[in-house]
Amino acid sequence: MSTATWRYDRMTWLQIKDVLARTPQPVVAIPFGAVEDHGPHLPISTDNDILESVLAECGRRAGGDLLVTPTIPVGLDEHHMDFPGTLSVSMEVCLAYVSQVAISVARHGFTHILIVNGHGSNQAICELAARKCVLETGAICANTTVNAAVHPALVADVLDSQRKGGWGSVAHACEYETAMMLHSFPELVQMDKAYRDMGQLKLKYFNWDHPEPSAFSYQAWWSSFSKEGICGDAAVATAEFGKVMFETTVTRFVEMVREFQTIENRPRVDHH
């Protein structure tokens, strides 16, 4: 399938107009990533690389049911600024920017919009931006992720059964993210510099590993617990694990998109 059929920005405005008239309309995905440290073995583009590679394949396989906008490449990353190269935008600006992109899509008449997060600290912003789009436009707008190190719900069963490192191996620049990069961008991975750094907390009600849930959310300065940006076990990552996770994510994300398409936009009822 050609790029023009899934890349929102590669269409002409007349093609967009034709797409809007389709029933059902495609879901519009808005990727929101980050540029930050990912240990000594991965590039600072890792979050965006994983996000874009997965969504591109989803677009190709979705048969016209998914359009993907350009990636918003820089997110909330102040807590990583101790590592040179990290780029950060304030939470207020991020919220305004991401919500305005979603609102712009909705203003043209698209009814089903997914803000797709690729970076952990963008999570709350994505949820609020989706809520803002709903309240201001009436569109069906939700937030999700394709990066299981951010939120594993889409692939938690496979992630847990297939990873080799056990508890703590998946968090950041970890077994999962390293494996995903080995699968999609092996030329960017320096496995001779990958190692295990387990500085993250493990408490009764809180941990920084996935897919085990926490009862509360908390984020410290990254340099306070990670030596060089790794949080997890990058050393055990393999391209084979990356392929399994990539294929599982793509297959389930396309299924989710088609389920999301079926959500009916029911009218409000004002009971005043």
C-alpha cells in the first residue's frame, strides 16, 4: 500500500476531503514522542523511532482504516535534562500544542482521533489533550501508546511471557526498547555498550517495571537512580524478541483501531 494512503500529510486537501466523506472514516493517529537519553547504546531518537516505525507498519496494514499525522517529536522531558542532548518542552506548552493538533483534525470533520504516545512522561498530557479535544469539538478522541515500556496494556501478556530479564528488565532503554530497536534499526544499536541497570524502585504499592501495575504514580530526576540512562536490562535484548513484540503490537493496534472506529458518538443530554 502506498504511503499516500496512510500518511495524513502526504495527501492533497482534495484527497482529505474525499476521505472525510467515507463511511466509516479512518481513525486519525497523532504520534507524540520525545528526544532523550536512552543509555550509551541507543540514540536519543529511540522513542520517536519506535513510535514511527510501528505506526508506519500499522498504516500499511490497516487498509485505509488509519491515517497517521506527522510526529510531534519533543515532549515533557525536564527530568532527563541532566543527560546531554535531551530536549524538553514544558507541560503547559505540550498540552496546548498536542490538544490543538487534535482539535485541528476534529475541526475538519474527522470523528475518531487517537493521540498515540511514545514517551512515559507524556502520558498525563495525552490524556488531558484527548479530553480537551472531546470537550471542545465533540469528536471521539482518546489516548493510547504503541511503546510497551510506556504502558504495556496492548501487549502485556506477550511482553511478560517472552522477556528474558525478569522483574525490572523493562522500563527505559531496557530489554524491550533495545529489542525493538534491534528489530527495526539494528544499525543504530551499540550492543557492546548495553548492560543491566536496576536502580528503579520496587515497593509493595509502587514499581517502575512493566507490566506490573503501581498503586500511585511518581517520577524522580532520572539521574538520581540511573547511571547512564538505562532502567532495566538492556543486555538481554534480542532482535528476535523485538520482532515478536513489533508484530504483536502492529497486529493488535490495527485491531484496536477498527474497534475504536465502531464507537458511536452519542448525543449529549442537558438535564438542566
